[in-house]
Amino acid sequence: MIKHISFDVWNTLISANPEFAKARTQLLADFTNVDFSLAKYEYTNLKRKADDLSERNGIALPTHVLVRILLGSLLPDEPSQDTIRRYIMSMNDLFIEHHPIMPQSVIDLIDELVAAGVTVSIGSNSNFISGKVMHPWINQTVGEKFSFGVYSDLVRVGKPSAAFFGHIIDEVRARRLEVRNAEILHVGDSDRCDRWGASEIGMNALLISDPNSTYNAVINYLTKENHV
């Protein structure tokens, strides 16, 4: 019986707001005084490398380190700590202004799960938008329903490593939820990061295609297995 569900974030609970991508790139171009196209290239290239590092080696870099590398690739001099801090604050402000898109069906799903006694949490790879920013926004959006959040930029390890999923299990134990690994379901959109990673540590896993499919996929899974 499933007692706890861990959710990936991007493409599972939320979709990216295209306005944020444009605003983020313009911020970087203005901040470093380079062309929009160059700013977009450097950001995309570094994010891809960060994702690969996490997925291949289980290593997750904190946000301030990624920003230092990003700004350093575009500025003539090494960015100061104050410059890094100001850039991160500006990017976080843009994230809130152009926040991600969460379908109403996802909010309904979380409400129904919690009402049925199933605890929920977040387990997500994160880089430029830290879990320190993402988690409060998600919890506020769904009404403070998530018990906790495990984000790779904060724990310094990423999916699909066993160490990352171990943090989820440790958080469950710390809250005395009395849930075994086999009673945890992890839901995500990546076969490697989410399905494979969770299965390797003895958790159940459910692969979904996009946030609009999450409600039906989770409810059908639980119903089929007579979990609720």
C-alpha cells in the first residue's frame, strides 16, 4: 500500500513559463552587456552540462556556483560575491513574476491525496532556480500540503543517484511517517532519473508525460493497485 508520494517538479507538477525564459536571458544579457543570443547560448550550454553532471555522476552544484561560472564566462573579470548575489536575487524576482504553470488538476490531486491520508513531498533536480525559491512557491500554490522537499542544489547530489533518493527516505523517517521504501511512490517524467533511480533503491515509480497527465496517471495507479 502506498503511504507516501514523492513528486518530481518540472514537467511533472509544473510546466515552464515561456515568458520567464525570455526575461531570464534578457537579464543575463543586460547584466553582462552581451548580445541576447550569446547570453542564451552560454546559459543553455551550462545548464546542459549541469544536468549531465547530475544524471551521470550524481553531482549537483549549488546555485551560487553555477551563477559564478555563468557570469564568469561572460564578464571580463571574475564576478564578486556581491555581483553573484545581485544576479541571483534579480533572477529569483523574475521567476516569481513569470512563475511556472501548474494545472488545476495537479492542485486537485494533491488535495485529494492528503485528504486520503497519503503524505506528499518533492524530490527534484534543481540548479539555477534553487529549492530555497522553488519549494516555498510550490507549497504556497497548493496550500502548504507538501511535508518536505529534497532539491539537488541543496543536498549536493542529484537524481538518479541512490544518495539522492536516500535523502527522501531519511526525510520520511525524520518525520516519523512510519513508511517503508516499498510504500513510497516516486512520480516523474524521466525514465532514467525518476523511474530507474527510484526503483534502484526499492521505491515504486510512476512515469508520466506532462503535468496535465499527472492527475489521471496517479489516480489510475493507486486505484489499479487498490492503494486507495
